[in-house]
Amino acid sequence: QVQLEESGGGLVQAGGSLRLSCAASGRTYSSYAIAWFRKAPEKERKFVAAITWSGGNTYYDDSVKGRFTVSKDAAKNTVYLQMNSLKPEDTAVYYCGADTTSGRTYIVTTEWEYDYWGQGTQVTVSS
């Protein structure tokens, strides 16, 4: 199993920045990728960005390309989401998820493909 814990959320003004952290523990070596999703009120959870655990390949949703950066620190078993130029529409609960599917060779963006989830961290962007 993989345990995930997000942190770093908060309240920020539009145009500001936040860095989210996703600390992983357990069988982290079994993860192909760690992804960030977000869920706004009354909306479904949506893919934001992901990074492969080995190799560090990344993939972003178009809505955050150029503003958000996903990275990892393997020594700390932690994945980060640096969010710049934040907009009110970025307001959501942000979750990290682990894809542990054996033999996976590409990043997937559908929620059900991710096997383990953290509890989420709230990000609120005021206008």
C-alpha cells in the first residue's frame, strides 16, 4: 500500500503563489506516477498534473500549463505542486493520487486509474 498526505494549502490573493506537498510512504517504489487532482464545489474531481516516480516525466492539464509545475524529491518521497499566477477558478480541494498499475508506461488522467489518495488540502484564491 501507499499512504499519501497533502499539505501547503491556504488562502491567497489572485496572482499569488502556493506550493503544495504530497508526502508518500509505504510501497512508494510500486508507484508509476503521482498526480494532482482538484475538486471545486459541486464539480467532479479533475486532473491537474502528474509526474512519473522514476524518470520524472510530467504532464499537465491545459488549464494550468505555464502556471503550475510538478516536481519530486525522491530522497524525501515527496511530490510538489508549485502554483503561480493563481486565479479564483483554481479554488478547490487539491488531492494527490498514486497510480500503482503494474506495467504502466504513460501518465493517465482519469481519476479511477489512481489507487491511493491523500485526504486533500484546501486552496482558496480570492479576487
